[in-house]
Amino acid sequence: MLLLLTIGLVLVGAVSLVIGFVSQNTLPIYISIACSVAAGLVLLVFSRMNRRQVTVPAGAAAADAGGPATSEYVLEEASAAARPAAADDGFPIEDYDQLLVSEIVPLLPELDLEELDEVRAREEGGKARASILRRIDGLAAELEDGGGAAAPADEDEEEEVEAEEDYEDADGEDGEDDEFFPIADYDELRVNQVLPLLPELDDDELAVVADRERSGANRNSILARVDELLGVTVTPTRKAAAPKKAAKKAAPAKRAAPAKKAAPAKKTAAKKAAPAKKATTKKAAAKKAGAAKRR
């Protein structure tokens, strides 16, 4: 109906415009302009109504195609989305899903039987930690027997709690180390991939990288580059070569022997003793000559 009205207004506007130009009268021209504006408004209203009619049947067709299963699935999603908020409102332990085992177990003796049942249902539907469920069963049995205040957990349960806490802490520490380490996926990178990243780090981060490398692959090229960036110039290999030089310098001192210096003294003594022997022979010859003359 609106589409026909739009077409009629356009026709009236066109006829009025022609009459106005022919008769040189402005009134038909104004009528033509008014019809054109009215036709545009009607066309706009018609397009919006058509869009609404198209979207509604599409949604209805999807609902018909899905049937009851689709509606049930939508209801389950809505209930699942609203379940955590509703559970946190009346749940006896605040922020339950974010607490560790060692933080939950001390809170259990303060709950009554109904609250323990709620915690058991929440735990069975979530992480299902055995130590918490066992502790809840023990407390519930004591409350049903009328034993009054709940007794503390035994040693085995405490050990299990500590073991689970240590496991969770270890996981958290590993995540934090990977998160705050200056180079992501460091252990999976090669040397040629690590070296270009080192100049971008500050001194503290370089020290962290050096500690990680020494405790891991212990690659000399990376450690040498880190020492160079930190300004460390002393290397252990040069220190080891120093004693050898000292030993070489000390070697000439062993060649000096006192026996070789004493040898010339013996020769001079022998030379000095030789004239004495010659003098005695001369004196003996002179005595023999004198005796011969006397005869």
C-alpha cells in the first residue's frame, strides 16, 4: 500500500512540474516539490517496515528449524552463565574457586552440615580435589554423630594438602618465571637467535639471562656476550697462563752451580806449586856440583 502511495505521489509531482513549466506558474512547481518530499518520506517509512518484517521471520524460521532442542540449549547456556553469580551470592566460602587447598581446609570446620553439603556439591562439580572431599566427609560424619566441634585433619590429609599446595605453587612459579623473563621462549631459541636480543636488555635483565644460561645449556658464546655487555673484561684463561711464565723466568737460576767456580782455583794452586818443585831441583843440582868440586 505504501509503495503504491509513493508511486502516486511521484506521478503527481511530475505532472505538476510539467504544468508549472508550461503555464509559467509557480504553484504547480511548489506542489511538485511537496509531492516529491512526501514520496521520499513514505518510501523511507516503507523501507524500515520492510526491514522489520524481514528480521522477524528470519528469527522465527531459525527457531522453527532448531525446535525444542535449540530452545533447551539456549536455556542451558543462560543458566550456566547465571550460575556462578547466583552461586557466589549464597555460597559459604567467598572466592572459593580462587583459593588453594591449604586455604580451604581450615575454613571447613566453621561450616554447618548444610554448608558442607553445598561445598561438596561445588567441589564435585569443579576440580574434585580428593583431600577437600575427604575432609568434608569426615566433618559431616562428626556433625551427624553430634560430636560437637570438628577435629583437625590428620597427618596424612595435611601431607596431601601440602603436596597439592606445592604443586600449585610450582605451577604458579613456572608461569611467573616465563612471564617475567626478559626473553620469551628462551630455552627453545638457538644461539644465533639469542645474541641479537642481548643488546636490547639492561644490566639486571642481562644478569637474569646469565643465571638462566648457567643453570641450563651453559653456552659459552652467550655468556661471553653477556659479560662483554656488562663490562666484564677479565677471563680465566689468561690467569692460568701466568704461572708458566714465572716458571720459565726461574729456570736460569738453576744453571748456576758452585762447583764450576771452584775449578779455576785448583788450577791456579797447581800452577803456583810448580815453581816450588823447580826451585828444589835446582838447589839439589847446585849441591851436587859443589861436592864434585871439593873432591
